[in-house]
Amino acid sequence: MKIDLEKGRSHVTVVLADKNLLSIIQGKAVSSLSMDQTAAVIQKGIQDTAPPDIATQKVAVIIPDDTRLWARGDHFVPCIIQALADMGVPDEQITVIIALGTHAPIPETRFAGLAGQRSVNRVRICNSAGLDPSRLIEIGTTSRGTCLTVTKEAVEADHIIIFGGVLHHLIAGFGGGRKYILPGISGYDSIQQNHSLAFDENGRPHPLVRQAVTAGNPVHEDMMEGANLFLQGKTACYAAVAANGAGEIFYAAAGDLHTTFDQGCAALNRACCVAVPQKGDFALVSAGGFRTDGQLYQATKALFNAVSVVKDNGEILFVAGCDQGVGNQDFAKVLQIYNTRLGDLGKMLTQNFHMPSYVAFRLMDLLNRFTISLVSELPPDLVRDLGFTPVFDIPAYTGALTGTGYVIPFGENILPMVNTP
């Protein structure tokens, strides 16, 4: 069987004998929404949830950065701006804030790719202030001790609109919703304090800090508390989208932040959690193409999703273009410095939590348990230094596979799980 796996803006073709293929894991057959259908849902929800005096209020529209291009902010953010204009909100009262978390600021030349050229022409757009203490305001402390500082432009707004996707997330259970506040528009120290909850009091990874888990997940619960702190005295709307197993938007809703988030999580699980009867000897996994695989740091989400259906010591072929490089140099350095010293890295993280180092910790655990080969644009020597095996001859790789396994064409969008009796 021939199967195309997305890589950047192109694809690679893999060939597997039918006897070696357990299945192609693609998620449920759910219909996608057109751009117009999605825009109509978002605009109606924004108008339905707006306060009566919206025309006199300052509005902050919080949107994803360039690690969430699949959500199509370039198309939908202008629709949000127009919905506000239709209710009488002047352009000068609207600020679009790109939720960076701890990611580097995005140059203004790339704002149109995130918010659409029409938005760039009409309203102020700025990066969040996670790395800029001069633009942060302290608003309180959560019960778990996270001192919450938030981007000034968001704190000064009366009405908050969050636009962004719901997807499975390595430590928060799900991305989206409250996560656009903490970590999205919060300060660096607040983010580190929140994410440090990924370890328990004994310095071990918390068992409930994982994909698709919110109940009992301390990182998620702290994010919820942080969001509620920020929203005190404000009104808010969450415009959510979710992608199906083929990476197409199939779900859109706009309304109350927490209700819309919970409904989005349930819809995502129905569409993208896939039960399989057994673990495979191998898996061939694509991060899903240019909207999800621009950098290795972000693309690894597909790996974290996929490994649950591969036997320990199994083979994984990971296809990710990475035309923007590794994406986070701290992440790369930790992989190179600690190599197989997973225990030492874990001890360091319990004393000084650092999110890129934590992602490296989780990736090193996979590299110790599986043989992971990478098809990318990264230099081969760098691929080896990071712990992967570079692959150039895909037919030779697949021809040497033994046993049976899975193909996962859109790894970021699919969470496969083994059905246990």
C-alpha cells in the first residue's frame, strides 16, 4: 500500500506491504466545516455574548501565534473585527494580542499571516508580554502559588475575546480556552510556576499531567484558576475551532469561555481519540504538514500522541519538515547536553522548572524507549545530536521493518489509544 505523509508544503510517500499494516489511524469520519460556516458561527457567538454597552468598551482579541496556523486566524480574526464593528465598536478600541507564552516575539511583517491583512490595516496588533516585564501587571496569586502577571493591554480591556483551537496537549490535557490566558498572555515567571506543577511533590512526573486529562491535572486546574482571576470584572467570549483527523476544521463554537472549552474538548475526543486493539511493532507518523511541522519543538506533539500504540523498543518513523529549524535552542541544548541522563534532568527540573527543558525531558524518555528516525530538513549531524536517526532512503527504511504497525498521517490531530479489556 502507498501512503502519502505530509512534510512541510509537500509530502513523502511510504510503501508498506498489506501484511505489515495494522491500520491507518485517521480519526472518526466527521465532516469538515467550510470557512464561511465557521465564520458565521464565530460572528454570531461573539454578537450573542457581547455586553449591551460593547460599543463603549475596550476590547482585547487574543489569538494564537504561528504554532497554531491550522486554526486559520488569518481568515477568522478579520471576521471577529467585523463582528465588533457591526456592533459599533470603533477600530481604535480594539487591540489584537498574539498569545506567545514564552515564545519569541513575532515580527510585524508576519502579523498578516496570523490575523489577516484586513486586521493589520484596521486595528492595533501586538505581541503578548511574557518576556517583557515592563508590560506586565500583577493581578493575584492562585491557590497553588502561581503569582499571575498578565500583559498590560489585556488587563486594561473591558471585554475579552479569545480565538483559537482546541487540541490535545502534553501537560495541560487540552490546548485552548483558559490556556490562552495562562500561559498565553502571562509573564514568564507565572508560566514557569504553573508548568512546574507537572511534577509532584516527590520530584516525579505527575501521573495526571498528560493528554486528554483535566480532572485532577494540577496544571490545568491552576490555569483555570488563573483565567478566573484575570476575568474578574470583565466579560468574555471564547471562539473555538477544532480540527479532525485529517487536519480540517470540523467544529466551531463561540460563547462562555469554560463552557465552550469543555464542549470543544468533548467534540475533539469524539473525533480524534481512536481506539486500536493492540500495540504495533512500529508506527509511521507525520506531524501533519506546514501548519504543524515548521519547527521540531512544536512538531514533537505528534510524537507524544503516537507513542501509546507502539511497543517499547519499537520503531517510529517521524516525518516533520522543520524548515524553521529546531524552534527552541534551549530545548536543543538540553537534548544535547543531558543526552541519556534523564534522571539528572528530572532532578534539575524539580529545582528550576523550564518548559523547553521539560519537553526535552519527555522527548528523551521516548528516545530511550523507542528507536525514532526523523525525515526532515534539519542537518543530519544535528538530528543525530538531538538523539534521532536521520532517514533519507524511505523505501529502504520501510523495507527493513518487521512485524506489524500503524500509519498516522496527522499525528498532532490524533490521539490513538490501545483498547484494554
